[in-house]
Amino acid sequence: MRTFSRSAASITRLAAMLAAIALGACVQAPPRDTPQPVPFVPPVAVPDDDGPLLARDSEFAVVVVQPGEDLARLAERWLGDRSRRSVIAEFNHVDEVRAGQTVSIPLRNRNPFGLGTAGVPAITILCYHRFGSRPGSLTVTPAAFEAQMAYLASHGYTVMALDRLPAILEGREPMPRKAVAITIDDGYRSTFEVAYPVLRKHKFPATVFLYSDFVGAGDALNWSQMKEMTASGLVDLQPHSKTHANLTVRQPGESEGRYRERVRREVEAPVDVIKAQLGVPTVSFAFPYGDVNDVVVGELRSKGVKLGVTVTPGGNAFYAPPYMLRRTMIFGSDDMDAFRAKLVTSLPIARR
């Protein structure tokens, strides 16, 4: 165990002041003629790799940032999730921390929906398709993709896995500040060759939406590549239908019954093959062309799918409809200004 260079008396005063400030921000101040004692937990020394911890109670921990630590590592240690770095950043009014800095960590979430005077936190779901040396409508160059991911990494964005979104929409987890999710549609081989190394470099999770009839095509992912990405824990494979047909359009001469049966196959086939090949449960589904109706949603519900994503751009707050989530397409012609403009991570609060 290590000892502190500060005196015990100074640490005691520091912890007491922080506890008083934290409690004053969360509850109504008592009447002046009824003084209330300030709860206090004596400072505790802990090993270097976990501390030092100055003070802690059921609501807050007060720690000194160690060399090499950042907000993400503090969030992983104290809140169990690196992506909750924004909780610590917001509470301490900082964008980043430095070694030797004293930081207060709220152990309980007192604002699960992230409501504030500036707006409601929202997540932008980015939609990519393929990657190549020549930019095209749906083709992003490796350099552009690297620059976009580097921008997210260096500007405090929380890149979160899409499968965390159900818990947020159900009110069980808070929406992170500056939240972004990365999705890649169709299942082109360039996802493995170009995007995956960049995602690994930045440790960014992503969801690849696969339409299952595409597997085996000349420029498509194969199951071996998908297994490697899945094993990394960063890439999640999810369905994008069987054939990539528009699921809301009835074919010529197709009866209502045959239409519903076709929709059932379009949903069921990729769900089943992804489960069989990769052992991955289905949480989300990308609608071909972004189109959805009640028949499609009914099939998703029957398979236990919790999210559906469109290609309508914009941000998604905690009250977003789970089967009509907005998703913003990234084009090969987008420069960095256009990319930054598409990052909608706060929605205004309507005022009368």
C-alpha cells in the first residue's frame, strides 16, 4: 500500500468539501436553522494500479488521476464502461484529464436521459457502404475514412456499439455525450481490408449489416473474414435482409399472403444464417433502401429484433422510435466539413 504525501488533515478537508458540493447539487438545501452534518468517508490508500482513492461513499468517488490515465480508463474502472467517459467529463466540466488532477466520479446516474439546458443528447448512426482508392457515391477512400475516425478519436466523441442502444431507449442506461455509432452496409470485402484495420487502430466498435445472398460474390466478405472480425469483439454482424429487395414494395401480382411470406423469408434467412455461422444473436436490422412498414416491424418483433435503422439522416435521442432510427449516410464526396456537419449529437428542447 502506498502513503500520500499530503497530510491526512488536508485530504479530510478536501473530501469533506467535495462531498458537500456534490450533495448540494443534487438535493434541496436544508433550512438555515437546521444544520445538516456532511457525510464523510475516511480517505483510503489503494495500490498504484487502482488509485489513489482519496474518498468514497455510495454516491461519489474522489480520485487522483495517474500517469497514462484518461477519461475512458477512469470510466472503465469506476463505471464499468469506457464509453461513459462523458459522465465524468460533464460532472467535472473538463474535456480531458491530466496526471495528478483530482477528479470526482459520480457512481450513480442522477440524470438518466442526459437532459440539460443546452439540449437533449443524441446519437448519430453513421452509414458506410464500401471503401476504395477512387471515391464514388457510396465509396469512401481509405484516407478519408482514417481522417474521419481520427477526428472522432481526437474530439471527444463516444463511439459506442449499436447493441447498447436498446438499454438507452428503455431508460436503463444514459445516452453518452457526443455519441456516435458506426455501421457498414451490404458486406463488401473492403470492409475487412480497409475499414477493419482502422477500427482496430482506434478500438472503435462497428456493426456490419449483411444481406445474406451477397456472401460468396466476387467482392463480398466471406465467413472466415467475418469470423475474424467478430472474434475481435469490435465488429458485430447483423442482418440487412436476404436479397436486398425493398421490403415495403409488393411485387406485380403478389397477393397479401405471398407478400407477407416473402417478408418473413427476407427477415428470417439472414437472422438464421448469421446465428448459425457466427453464433451472433440479432439485435438490429437495416432496412434495404431505408424503407419499413408495419408488416416488416411485425416480423422483426417475432424474431426478437429490437432495433431497425433507416437512411433518414439526423440524431436519435432517448425517445427515438426503436424501429425507425435515423441513420446518416457518408458519401465519397464528403469532405471533413461535411462530415463534421453530419455529427448530430444534441437535439434542441422544444420551448413554448
